[in-house]
Amino acid sequence: MIFKQYIPKNRKRFGIKIFKLCDSTGYTYDMKVYLGKDRQSTAQHVTATHATVTELTRKIERRGHILYMDNFFSSPELFDDLVKKQIYCCGTVRPNRRGMPQDLRPKTTKLKRGDIRVRTRADLTAILWRNKRDVCMLTNIHNAPAEGNFCNEGGKAIKPQIVKDYTITWAIWIRVTEWPTVNPSAVANSSGRKSFSFTC
């Protein structure tokens, strides 16, 4: 099978990589089998993951849905692109992604447990939060949290709402996913708009 992939993060490290867009019940809205890098669908200013998300979210454009994703896909450019299509996003993000604030990168900021740093640009918020490790997140569906150090009486870091919502979504994903190489997930938020999760 020429498109069998090595996926080091999965228990079964060899398999077919499938990108899926699913709702909270596990129903698939769209999917794509990864067949290798598609140079035709990737423009100079758009990454392969950006192009994949754009392709698979066409069916939910202009509906005000919320999309959760992990740091394999997320970037400021992707979030800016999707919000123009009324798709709102939240997810972990790699701090060295193009467009991320320079001072949130690991070598420039040393945080203690419970510390949170916040940077905003228009409706986009980037946070760096420290628990046992640094967690970098990007969102355009949450209000920017306050900066500072937030721990409870026991010294445990208090999760920002952005992290709480993302964690709940991923907990649902763990329950609904069945294929070892596919990670579908989503939840409905309080406004009644559907939320989706996108990952591979």
C-alpha cells in the first residue's frame, strides 16, 4: 500500500492517515485520505495543513460553527482565513508558527506554574500558560484572560477558560474516536452553534 504512513504518536505506528471533520456524535462531514504532499493545492503562502483544513471545512462555511484543532493544524493565518468564512477557532498552537508573538516563544519567556501571558490582535488571542509544562493556545471565540499568576490554595495552577473548553472537547474526542489513525471530535457550545474538531 503506497500511502501507508508512519505515525509515531499512535499505538499502531503504521497505518492510513485520514483527515476527518466530525461532529460531537462522531458523524463525518468530510474526510480525506493522505496520499502524500499535494503541491498543486498548496500555494506559496499557504501550508499543506492550511490547505487541507480549508478544503474539508467548505461544507460548514457561513454557518457560524466553531472548530477545535491541535497544534498540527493551527496558525494565526489559518484562523484569520477561517473567520472570514464565519468559522471560529480554538486550539493549541506551536509558538514558533509564523504570525505568533515573538515574546511567547519558549526561549524568550520563563513561566512559573500558574503564570499566564496574553497577547491580542483584533479578535485573535494567543496565550502561554504554565502548568506542568508550557501550553500555548490560540482562539478567536474567547475573551482575553487576565495576565498574572493564578493558583488555588493548594498551589495548583487554575486553568484559563480557553484551556478548559479545549480539554472538554478533547475528552469527548477520546470517547467518540474508534480508528487508531483518526481522531474525530466536537461539542455543542452554549450558544447552540455546532462545534467541530479537526485532526488526523
